[in-house]
Amino acid sequence: MSEAKNKLEQAAADLQVPKAVVSRLSLYLRELQHLVRDGHETTSSTQLGGLLGFTDAQVRKDLAYFGQFGYPGIGYRCSELIDAIKRILGTNQAWPLAIVGLGNLGRALMGYRGFRHGGFQIAAAFDVDPAKIGKTVEGIQIFDLADVDRIAKERGIRLAIIAVPAPEAQKVADALVGAGIEGVLNFAPVTLNLPKQVQTIGVDLAIELEQLAFAVANQLPQT
Amino acid sequence: MSEAKNKLEQAAADLQVPKAVVSRLSLYLRELQHLVRDGHETTSSTQLGGLLGFTDAQVRKDLAYFGQFGYPGIGYRCSELIDAIKRILGTNQAWPLAIVGLGNLGRALMGYRGFRHGGFQIAAAFDVDPAKIGKTVEGIQIFDLADVDRIAKERGIRLAIIAVPAPEAQKVADALVGAGIEGVLNFAPVTLNLPKQVQTIGVDLAIELEQLAFAVANQLPQT
DNA sequence: TAGATTGTTAATCGATTAACAATC
DNA sequence: TAGATTGTTAATCGATTAACAATC
């Protein structure tokens, strides 16, 4: 375990870990949670890969970046591997979130229950619309974006979700960076220009549909 | 142009096109639309790549999978390249969509304006909750999922969005496949098991946050 | 013409898969 | 023990980058 921890830290430090590996880790975690729910004590790289369409070798290789989690001849104990992956991803800790933009999408995200798995919880909501500021959505008070600096600090918020219209996204992002936010999940369909130490992930619903349309129109073999 | 078309069809048929290339194509399209809006007539692989953090070589290589779209010494004419990419992605046509699940997220997606770019339009909404069936959201009537077969055929719907709770997603997907749907954008946090000729893209908001948390916790160099 | 920029080939780099000794 | 399965090394495969002749 201290072995694994060392290797984890080393891997992160050296940054030998491909991004694709990390995204598969999240998928493994999701499947493992389903396996546990269905009463499985253990699983194997073949089973876990099979559920996701990956090879057994890939599952083992991915995990090997972070340490040794399995038992030769046996496989992996699901709950152990779940804990290990959570430690790797950092989702064994709590991650209070800020959300900016309380339009349709923003309000839907506030009610989204899937976040709670993994320590994510919306700790504050922000908007610039005076008609919304001060109101409460899903039990969370909406603040003026101008107060993000103070509130993010008070509440230990490091991650933020941007759900504002495209033309406003960049200046919202700038405000968040000013408030010390370290990671942004951006739902606005624009490329944000941020200091390189701030992490960004963009989710563009139109782009997902374009990918789907291309796959359908060209009858791509399934990934 | 018939040159380009031939190469396009050939590329799709031979399937030499990596999936990562297609997803960058969508990003190029988005940036090109911004360039046009900002009054640019032409652009270059260096400029387009720079906006997205890609090398100029990558932009040219990606486009080369589908034909020749540029002018040596000049670059690319933005509006021409926009049209070409839309043809490649298939978003020059209309894509009527079905959406299943009118919870918070489903309703938010119905109001999402970003879809309209690229021929996407919600043509029918479905739920299984009798309290919702027959109501109207954003001007679209909600049908019983049991009627999806007939309505999808009537309206030429080939793509569907799943926005139901995780435990229902698989049986909803099965119903959609039965109705002849060819592509599914799945917002439920489960891996769907579908016939291989049906395309699926999954968007899991918790997973996106996990990726962000990992990146922040490990101070990853920006992608 | 000189400067800019493409499309494409070759070189490099990285990621996936196969194979297998070690282990339970 | 025999069968199963890991972790890891080597081989394969694929994707990105660099370089450059061709073109405007």
C-alpha cells in the first residue's frame, strides 16, 4: 500500500500516465461499482475489460501505471480496487464545486444526483442576473459572481462548472481564475484561454452530436 | 470537389480515419465559425491550430484524410472549409432528434440552443411517466415511449438522446434500437449494451469531474 | 521575385497488444 | 497439482511531428 502510494506519486510526478489511461480508470470505477452492487466480490481483467470492450491486457497495463492491485490466479477484489482507483483519481476526498450560470442547463446540473458519488457537491452557485441573485435553487443560494473570490476561499472551492452562454464564458472563466479556481468544466461551446496551470475540460453537446452523426452517416465500426 | 467527395467516401469506406481526427474536425469547425464571425476571410493551419493548441502539421494532416481544401501560399478560405467539414461530418443535412427522459437534464437539453447549428433539432420527446405524457415542453409534445417506433419512422428520426436515470437506460436503449434508431447519445452513467451497428456516445458528467479532479490533484501539464 | 503556406512523405514518438514467467 | 490470472517485457501498431518540394 505504501508501495502503491509511492508509485502513484512517482507516476503523477513523472507524468508518464497517458490521459486516455485516466479516462479508462473512471470507466473501470463505474463498472466496479456495478459489479459490487450485483454481489461480485472479485473480478478479473478479462471480465472488467469485457464489460467495456477493452482487452484484458489493457486493463492490467492501465492499472500497472499506479501500482499492483491484483492477485495472480485470483483477480482483483472489487472493493479494494474501487478504493485504489478513488485514491488515484483523488475522489476519495470531498470536492466542493462552484457552478456559474443558472440557466436551464445550470439548474439541471444543480439537481444532478450523479455528482455525489465521488465527493463532488455543489457548494455555491453564481450568476450575474440580478433577478437570480439571492434566490435559492435546489437548496443552494445564488450569489453575485462578483463575490466569487471571497466565497470560493471561504468554502475551499477549487473546481467550477461554467454553464453560461458562449459569449460570456471567457470573462466568467477569467473571474474564476482570479478567485483561485484550479479546474474548470466548461459547457459553453468555446475554447477558453486560460493560464496553463488551470485545468480545463470542455463538454460541447453539439460536438458530441456531430461525432454521432458522422459515425452513423459513415457506419463506423463500434469503438 | 468531386475529387474531395471521392476521397471522402473512400476514407469513410476504408475507415482509415482515426476517431481523434473526427473529434478535432468538430473543433476546427467551431473555431472557423468564430473566425468568420470575427470577419476573417481566410485562415492557415498555423492559426487554426494555434487557437486550439494543436500543431499546424496536425491540422493539415487531419484535413488531408478527406481531400485537399487549402491553397498553398494562401491558406484556407474559412467559409469553404466550413462547408467542407460540414459535408464530412454529415451536418449539412438535417438530423431530427428524439429525446427520452424529461427530468431536469432532459428538459434543459430541449431548451438548448446550441444544437441548432448543424442541423440538429429535437423532433420528438418521450417519457414513461403518465404525468408527463401529453404535456408540452419548449413547444414539443411529450409522447409515450411505447409509441417511439411509429413516431421515429414518421419523422425520420435516426438519432436519440437518452436522459433517463441509470437503471432505466438499458431498456430505453433497447426500445430505441427496436424503433430503428441508429445512434444514441447517452447521458446515463452506464455502459449500454447495444448491437454493434448502433453507434453510441456516452457523456457522464461525474466522469468528467473525476478527470478534472485528477488533473488538478496531480497538477498535470495542460492538454 | 520573395514570402507564405499547402499537401505529403519519412521519422519519431507513444499507446496497445501479445506473450509469458511468476504466483496463488 | 492443475488452472487461472496477474504484472511486466517485448513486439506491434497507430498517431503525431518534422521536413520539404510544390504552389500561389
